Amino acid sequence: MGILRLRLRLPRARRRRFSAATVTADRGKLHLEARYNYENFNTGSLWIGYNLSVDGEVTLTFTPMVAAVVGDTDGVAPGYNLSVDWWKLAFFSQSEYVIDTSDSANNFLYTWTELSVWPWDWLGAAWWSSGPGSPTSVSRPSPASCSVSPGRTRASPPTSSIWTRATRPWSWARV
């Protein structure tokens, strides 16, 4: 089976207290993902996607996905993951459009964009920006945020973000 990863986002003190978890699994072209408290509070989503990649000096991975969303928000969500790796730089973008089946006024588009630099294979830093949309996103988002993460293995297969490329099945997010 592919690599299984977990990412936890912890809130700042001025935000509503919650944790969001994302678990991904990749095997060949198949991409599976489960999220909780990502699209909305008390809401889970199950994603299935197809990994398309081009390896070389520049590695490009594109994963179109679709999800079933259940909980406080019920619906479907098409989306994608995109990553581009070159030298010690990595770019990642994830986007989804949540279609609320009970009230179309609650539909929203959410995009997460991230740029990271890895001066060493065991230490990297990332800058990211997220667009408004999801009820769990920051109400007044800063233009960009920063995080430092240990443990990237360049030899590992391309995956959806620096968080999933850590050599450990966990990593730190903004606290």
C-alpha cells in the first residue's frame, strides 16, 4: 500500500477551538483522502482521485478528485491537487468547490497555495496562502503564513504537499 499520512491543523487562541485532520493514501495512480473539520465544522469528506505525474528535472503531479461531503454540510466536491518540484523548491496548490445539496447559497470555492524551500533534505520552510470560503478558514486571512517542517525525502514519490512528503507520518502545521 502507499504511504499513509496524517496532518492536524491546530487553531490560534483567537479562533474557534477545533482540529482538522487529513489522511491520505496513494497506491500507483489511485489517490484516497479522508478529511474531518476541513470543509465545515463537524463535517467529513471522502475523496477519490487519479494521480497523473511527469518525472524529470521538474516533477509535476496533478490529481483530479471528487468527494462526498457529510455532516453539518452535505454535498459533493470536485477538486484537485497540483504539485511542482524543482531543485530545492516545491509549489503546491489544492482547490475544491463544495456543492451543498441542501442549500446552494452555502456553495463555496476554497484554494490553498503553498511554496516551500528545502535547503537540506531534512529541513524545509513553507509559505502559504488560503482563500476565504470554508467556514473553518480564518475570517480575516493574512496574505501568507510560514511554517518549518522537518524530514523531506527527495527520493520519495511525488505526493500532494510537503506535509505528506515528511519522512514521519505527522508534521507540524501553524499553531
